[in-house]
Amino acid sequence: MSRRRLRLPVVTGLVGAGTTLSLLATSAQALPSAVGDEPYRPAIHFTPARNWMNDPNGLVYYKGTYHLFFQHNPRGDRWGNMSWGHATSTDLVHWREQPLAIPQTLNAAGESVEDIFSGSVVVDKTNSSGFGTATNPPLVAIYTSAYTDKHPTLAGKQAQSLAYSTDGGMTWTKYAGNPVLNRDSANFRDPKVFRYSGPKGTYWVMAAVEAQEHRVLLYKSRDLKNWTYLSDFGPANAVGGQWECPDLFQLQIQGTTTRKWVMVVNINPGSVAGGSGGQYFVGNFDGERFVSESTVSADTLPPGTSFASFDDGTYGDWTVSNEPGNWANGPWGDAPATGTLPGQNPVSGFVGSGLVNGFLDYDWPVGTMRSPEFTVDAAYLNFLVGGGNHPHVAGTQLSNDPPAGSLLWDGFEFPDGTTLADTGWQATGDFATEPWRNPSTAGGDYYIGRKRINTWEGGPRGDDNLGSLTSPAFEITADHLSMLVGGGRRTDGSLEVQLLVGGQVVRSLTGPEGGALNWRSWDVADLRGQQAQLRVWDQAAGGWGHLTLDHVVMGDTPAIPRSDETAVNLVVDGKVVASATGANSEYLDWHSFDLRPYAGRTAYLEIVDNNRFGWGHILADEFRFGSQPAATRAESYDWLDWGRDYYAAVSWNDVPGGKRVMIGWMNNWDYANDIPTSPWRSAMSLPRNVWLAQTPKGPRIVSRVVPQAAALGLTEQAYAAPAQSVSGSRLLPKRGSVARIDAVLRPGTATRFGLTVHGAADGSEKTVIGYDTTTGRLFVDRTDSGNVGFHPAFPSVEDAQVSLVGGKLTLSVYLDRSSVELFAQGGRTAITDQVFPSAGSNRIGMWAEGGAMRVESLKITPLKASMFTGQ
């Protein structure tokens, strides 16, 4: 699992090694009667009733029950307090949440000394561990102990530990001899354990990762307590992020008696769709070593001519602008980097001996690089890019200039000793206890002057300060009210800057979940001439439970937001016409600009690092003109799913009939903490059967939703569209937000064609499923799918190369209230995306461009809810 270091309050009391956990507070707290009916609450996917969830853990089948443990924060809806939640099912479809299984270990002061990270569960049928008896063998959980800075001897380390259950997984006891496997590492985690039987014997095998080194380490044990190193696998294929949540299992190739081993390695960031995802390798395992047969060899340069390679030790004719006054002359320095810079994780994927690396003096300095101008006479510009995922956004500025207008309250630059209260502001709650704290002289970045409102500094309790700060009344005399805002982000109204008219909130905004203040504006033209007040409202506690406000300006034009881009931009006629950014990864991969629309025109490149904070740097290398776009390296690797929201996928142990069933966390670390759901956050995918099928590349995974899901189909309400030709767009008479769609489509004369789901009747929003005949790519476009503004990384288009079979595209689509799971060509390709449509956006349609497609068959089957039904 990924490291997200939020520190949230924990309950007091000691839970230590050897302690039985049955009496601990459960995560299934008293809930309102409407649980299951909240906006975006999935009807057929598992979600906890409340609070945060991420990786699936401990997947095991035992005595007729499927167990799904999961990473869980039992005390909040963001990552933190990591413990194991628990759910059970008899059919993989209807899930019942159980009491919290394995909580954090707390010291006497109520502070966590051990967080419970990802792992697996086995049925110890022979009682090899000694935790049970011959007649009542135990379930044994093997998990990662993530020792916090409060641990007396193992602070900051990750090691593997055990807990056991003798009542079918309902209560658990931590082993007194933990940890059982310790490499003295800070990134050794996510053990998947299974029983191996082969020519070299019968024993337990563990696959765990050294996350930063891109290695899967294999161990063996006879008793689950004592482990012997076998071998390791990696680095291989995608290495642009941390390797996490491995799995190793054997699958049969469909239609043959041949079996191959599959190594699953989840990665964050660096997946093919961006952010987190799951790759896999097919090969052989002899009980000691896994050997991949599907690793992709190093690529060759795309054909064409070089524009800039940075291999001669200079920047050539580029104009390099480092930040004035930076002691290290960052971010670029005087010459290209030769690889990894001090303090940086290993940089890979560049070509030759030099590259542009904006990490000189870490992420802090900002600057630009501009290429010589060139006349566009090639079809494409191919180049390598990596670093932070901060795209260029049109209509932004690289500086932090305020708009023209009247500055209210002197930008809070009052004489020293003058408080907000002295100037007519009213404080409540914690902000009234020590008035001298307001305005503050600390907190945030990109403020103007020395002073600002900061609700962390403005009271005695930091992020736990609660209260409000309300301005004196003022008249609205212009069309726009602009201000610098930073701090935490809450979508429940608990942390806002508010505009009050007549005591009522008429405008509001929350923070960006970051310390950097940026310009925000309200259009208040309809309020001209009215008396108003500004209120800083802070009813949020815990991590990022504060806001920062500065430099409020009333003017006729809105403020221009400051760009936080780390980007490579193509500039034509003074305008950015194409842009690329990294993937929050130190791995560089190929990107292409289509130059054909600008043939014969003058252009230049600009490399921009305008971000000082997390992943606030850009990597670039090997700019080449060519006749064809370069394919990304990630495209050539094998992925469990090509969408944005299928991560930490692992499989169940001991499924009847030797079947292999997988499930993934239906979220992405790029935006996971910000998805607009409450009181829970995150869902699991539908469970999927997986097997191998022979392809031109060799045996590869096929996945389909488990057949048990068919029982949810309301077949008597199904709609079958007649065979027909379709051009333009057409809504179908059947609506649905929880449904299965099965379609067989032919392109006909269309160049692009497909379906729309979760659509508004007026077409204002929809999720588009489509196929492009010119590129041979299947895609899901969620850029207009409803609520896409909660995080800049969320609006996206996911696509994959898919060949038509007999001239046909066969699709199975599972819709839920906040997701789309797409399976193409019988499960050869899957794309999973979250979506957050508006209430009532349940229209399903067909569309074609450039001609007419042929619909051979299309069936919509409504699905009944399997979650929170009271069964």
C-alpha cells in the first residue's frame, strides 16, 4: 500500500502483541437509516458503511465464506490510523461488514506505535504455526507492521508480522513474537503468502516488495514464523513508482493443459493510465525463483531527427532562467544533469548522458527553459518527460500578481500590535481566546506582505481550532471579489471562506489541500450595491483542518490564478497549443506533440517548473522530430486494467474449484483522498475471474466479472435494442445507473463510435465509451461525466489498443452509481473508471461520427442492489 502520512487522532489504550482483539471498537458504528442511499453510494460494489478504505487484504475462502479484509481508517474518511477492516460474503456479491479485525497497536499514551499495512491470510490446515489445533486449524494473517516514530526500537521500519484467528476470522490475536521477518528496511511490505507444493517440497511462499527498489522478494517457511530467503524478481517493465501489493499464482492457458505462473505487481505512480495501477508478468516458478517470459526489452529511439538531446554537457542555444538568488542556481543549473540529483529518488528512462532535471535544490526553486525557434516541417515531436504531474492550465499566470481593484482591509498589513478585532472583525470559538494571534505572521506560502489570516496559527489548537472570523460589513462596488486562499479542502461545508449577504451564505469556497495560496474569485455582479461580510468558517479538525486567506481585492476583473505547472509546452504565435507533464514519477516515458496543424509556422518549446512543493519538478530529454508518434513504453507492458481506478489488485486463496478470483481497490492515489463521497471514501471493484488465453504476444490474462453477479440481473426488465445503423447520437428508451450493458458493434462507415452512459437528458454530461477506427483504440472519456472539479487529475480519457475480432467490437459494461467497469472482446481488455454524475443522469445512448456504425445487438439489464439491502 502507498504511504500517506496523515496523522489523525487515535483512541487511547494499549493494544499489544498477544492481545485478543474481540473487544475493540468496531468500524460498523451506529448509522443513519439512509445508509446505502447517499449520493454516489455504490449499489453492487463493496464499500464500508463509513470512513476510509484502500487496499484489499487477506483474501481467503474458508468454510463457505469469502473473507475480504481491507486497509481501513476506522476514525476518519481520509488515509490514516491504518487497520484491517473486514467483510464477508457467501457469493462474492452480497457483502456484510464485520467488526474491525486488526487495529493499530497503541502505546500507553494512546499513540500508534504500529500501523497495520497490507498483507494476506492463509488457512493453516496442518496447524504448522501452532496457533490452533489439528481439529481447529487457525487462519493466519501475515501483514506489514509499519512502525511509527513512537515505536521504541523499530521507528520508521516496515517488517512482516502475524496475527491468528481460531473462530473463523471474526477475532484476531497478534503474535507475541512479531515481527517474524525484518530486513531493517523502511519500504519492505505487502506480503502475499500461499501454499506451494512441487518437486522441491511443500511449504509456505511469501512474495513481498522492496517498494523503492522495484523488487519482489520471495521467501519460504515451514511454520509461517521462520522465513528463508529464496530469490527476488525485478526491476522490470514499469518502474516509474513504488512497487506494491504483489501476488504470485498459477493459471491454465484456456483450451490447453499448459499452466503458467503469473506475477502481479501493483505500481504507484507510473501506471499506463496515470497514477496507480497493476501490471503483471507471465512466466515460470520452480518453487524458488520466478522467471518472466513477458518482460519487455529496452526500447529503441523513435525514427527521426534530433532537436535536443542534452548529451554534450550544455544546454546549447536554449535560454535558461533559473530562480534569481537561489544558492544552488536551481532548478536547472548551468548544465544538464547526468542523472539523479542529491536528495532525489533514482531517475530512469532517459537516453544518453544528459537530461533536463528540475530537482536542483529539491522542489523549491522555479524557472523556465526556452528553446530556439523552429519552423514546423515534421508531423510529430517526440520526447521523454517525467517528474511531477502538474499540467499547464490555460488562463493562468507564472507570477502571483493581484488583479486591479480596491484592496480590502489593507491586505491585513495592519500596524504591529493591531488585531483583527481592533479593525472590526468578530471572532468566535478558539479564535476568540487569544485575539493577538490574528492576523497571523506564519503559515502558508505565496501570501503577499507579512500578514494573513491562518486558522492554524489563529488559535491555540492548530488544526483542531474551531470557530469563525467575520469581517465588518462592506459594500460590493465591483463585479468580482478575488482573494488568495490556501489550506485544507473539505466538501462538507466545514472549512470555507464565505460571502454573507443579509447574514446568509451566498458564495463559498474551500482550500486546495495544500499550503500554497492561490487566486480565487467570485463573480458578484448580481450583488452590486449590497452590504456584505466575509467569513472564514473553520469547523474542521485533524489533518489540513485549517484555511489561509490573504489579499482580498474588489475589482472589475477576476484574479488570474497562478500556474503550478511542471510542463513541457509547445508555443505557437505566443500561445501554448500543446502541453505534457510527468506522472509524479522519476521515470521518463515517451510523449508526442502532433505538429501537423502548425505546418510551416514558427514555434518554440518552453519547459516550465512553476511548482515549489510535492513533485514540484520536471524531467525532459531527447526531443526528436518524426513522421510518427512515439508509443509510450507503458503501452508495451501488460496491465490488469487500463483504467484509472483499479489498484492493489490481489487474489483470493483457496477458492473452490481451483478458480482464481481477483479484486482491486477502485480508486487512484492521485485523487483518492478527495473523491466527493460521504460518510465513506472508496469502493472495491467487482470480483473478477481471471485466466490465461493465447495471444500473438503469448499467454495473457483475461478477466470477467464473477458469474455470481448474474443473479443480480432483473431479466424481466431487460431491454434489447433492435439491430440498426446509427449515426450521430441517439438516446435509448431504457435508463439506468445500476445495470449491465452487453453490446456487439461494427464500425460500418464510422470513424469513431460507441455508447454513452450516466448521461443527462440534455446531453450536458455523460461518460463516453468509444472506439476510434483510425487508431484502433478503445476509450472511456469521463471529462464531462458530472462532478470532475474536485481534483485537477480526475478529468481524463483512458484508452487501450483493442483489435476488432471478425470486424466486431464486443463490450460488457457494468454500471454503478459512481463507476464504469468495461470489458472488451470477452475480457481481453478492461477499463475501470470512477465517475460522479449528477442526480438523474441515468440516460444510456449510442453514437457514431464520420459515418454510421452497425449495432448487431445491445441489451441493457438492470441490476438489483447487493449492498445495504438489510439481508
